[in-house]
Amino acid sequence: MSGDRPTGERHIPVLRDRCVSLIAPSVASAEAAGRRPVVVDATLGMGGHSEAMLQRFPTAHLVGIDRDTEALDLAGERLEPFADRTDLVHAVYDELPEVLADLGIDGVDGVLFDLGVSSLQLDERDRGFAYSYDAPLDMRMDTSRGITAAEVVNTYSAEDLLRIIRSWGEERFAGRIATAIVQARAAEPFRTTSQLVEVIRAVVPASAARTGGHPAKRTFQALRIEVNEELSVLERAIPAAVDAILTGGRIVAMSYHSLEDRIVKSAFSAGAKSSAPVGFPVELEQHKAYLRSLTRGTEAPTEAEIGENPRAASAKLRAVERIKAGPVDRNSR
């Protein structure tokens, strides 16, 4: 555990006020219709966004989802004053349909995604997410299941390592790094982050590190994505959220690198335009857009927010509203 500070002091939610403001109209609509609003924090973390929503929406019920059991415990402490209005669930966010079904919830008014690695996971040194200090090479968001980063670097072929480092890390020296990993593990298996950092440093030119940040940054991102299946989970989670929200409901998604943002943008864009064939004389009801974009492109944190929370610097926010009821044709996404 990193320090003894209260969770609220350790964690500063990214774009907190903007996220809450975007979801507020859907909560107000539910209240006007005489329904109790239901909002979902699909990436609960340490509960900062959830706390803000529960404070802003005193009639709302919140469902918080996280795959990290430590995060769930910390968020539970933080949200204890709202315990009668919360359900905190150990699950991955693409399991949203199953979570809601288990809770007997047919539809929700808002869903929030704050994607990527959490502050808790970066700060807990024994989790192995950070390249700046030595730790076991783990990187699992849910330490109760799945393969570790050590298993990936010690067992994947050179071709598979090249693929994930190039694709998930967008690393231009992926070939050099993959080859170096395979050569190094033949002498001694990788067990710690410092072992991996040392190998990467040896093959990434110093000039690249001066302009592109820490030489291990992209490789660690790639391994984290692979270990946690982050992109495939996200590809399932966004459509699941669209299906879960009621008409007038809203989804807010914050991503921190282009791979995540591309998936969010694609799903949101597909729902916000007609699926009628080009030249079709009449737009049938099933072809009409079922989402409305609430942001023009992406929104970014202000300089003041970045100054308060440097990890917010790369955040990109997109939001949509469900404008059409009924089942959505998944083939149109």
C-alpha cells in the first residue's frame, strides 16, 4: 500500500467535474420521469468519479465495477457514506450485461469509462506496472487470474513479442527489443521490471529516449495491454454500454492513448450516423442514428487540471447520448 493517506487525498479524478456534468442531464431526465436514476462507473478505481456522482446526484443509485480487488476495497471505504445507494462488483467492464442482470437492472442512465492503468496500480510498487522502480514483473489488474508480464516475456515467441510491442506499444524499435528479450531470457528468465528495463535500454538509441520519453514506456504499455486484454475487452465493453443505456442515457469515455481512443471513436461514430445504403431513397427507422455526439472530437483537460494531476495530460474525453430506443443492430457498429 502506498502511504497511509486517505483514498480521497491519494487519488485525483481526471476531468471529474466535466464527466459529472455530461451525465447530469440523463439523471435529471430519469428523475423527471419518476424513475430512480442508475449510473455505472465501469472503471471504479479508487472511487473518485463515483464519489462525485453520488454527491451531485442524491437520488441516484451507482453500480461500480472493477477487476482490481484492492481498488474495490479502497473505493468501498471512500464510498461508505453512500453504501445504501451503491453496488460495487468485482468484474471486468465488458461483463457489464452480466453485472446488471445479476442486480436485476434492466437499463441505466449513464456509464463512465476511465480507461487504462489506474493511479493505484501505478503507485503500488509490487504490481509491476511502472518502469521507474524495481518490482515483480506482474502487470495484472486482477491479481487473482490471468498470465503475468513475466510469463509473456519468458514464453512468447520473438514474432509474437514483436507483434504486441509494435501493435500495442506503437514502438518503432520493437524488432530490436523483441530480439533482445529472447536472447536475454535464454541466459536468465525475467522476473523483475528492472531486468526488462535494462535490456530495453541497451537496444533503444539514447537519442530516441531524449525525444520520446523513457525507453521502456511503450514496451510496458504493450505488455500491460496484452496481459489484461485491454483492447479486446474495450471492443466488447462499448457496445455493451450502448445496449445498457436507456433512451436519453449517456456514455462518457476517457482514453489515454490512440489505440483506446480509436476503438471508442469507431463505436461512437458508427452509432451517430445513418446506416442507410448510399443512394437509398428513404431512411428507414432501423437505419437512423441511435447515438448523438456530445463532444466535438475529443476534449482535453485544462492546464490547471494537468498542473494538479500530471497523469491527466494525455486524457481524451468523448461522450454520446442514446437518442433512439430499441435493440441495436450489432452489424451496423
